[in-house]
Amino acid sequence: MRFCPNCDNILIPKDKKLFCKACEENFELGKGQNDYKIIKIIKHEDNEAAPIIIKENSRNDKISIEDRKAYEEFFTGGEESGY
């Protein structure tokens, strides 16, 4: 790991050079340092679990034909044409 000589921030590999996000400057890798790898490891605890989402059947949520007709009469003013 290398640090910026100007501001001491961590240098990251970018376009086969090292880049400082704070200074926005590029620096040479140096001899024998052509193989940089960025590894990100996410550690999970044993008691951590992914959420399980269960959606119940929505067929029971539908309104009956009688209720639908009542809503249509109420909102259309009882007219068949609607608008």
C-alpha cells in the first residue's frame, strides 16, 4: 500500500498508475509493482440472515361484483356512460 506524498491519502490503482482522489494526481507504480489487485471481502456474522419476503395470495383481496357495481354507481353518479 502506498500513500500520496502530498497529502498522505491512500493511492489507488487507475490506468496502470496510482491515483490520489484528494489531490487528483497520478503517480508511477515503480519497478516490479505492475500487478495490483483490489480485493473487497464482506464478512457476515453467523447469526445474520437474509430477509425472506412472503406475499400471500391476492385473490382474496378482490372485491365482489356487487361491491364493484356499487362503487361504479357512486363514482359515476349512477350513469351508465360514465363521463
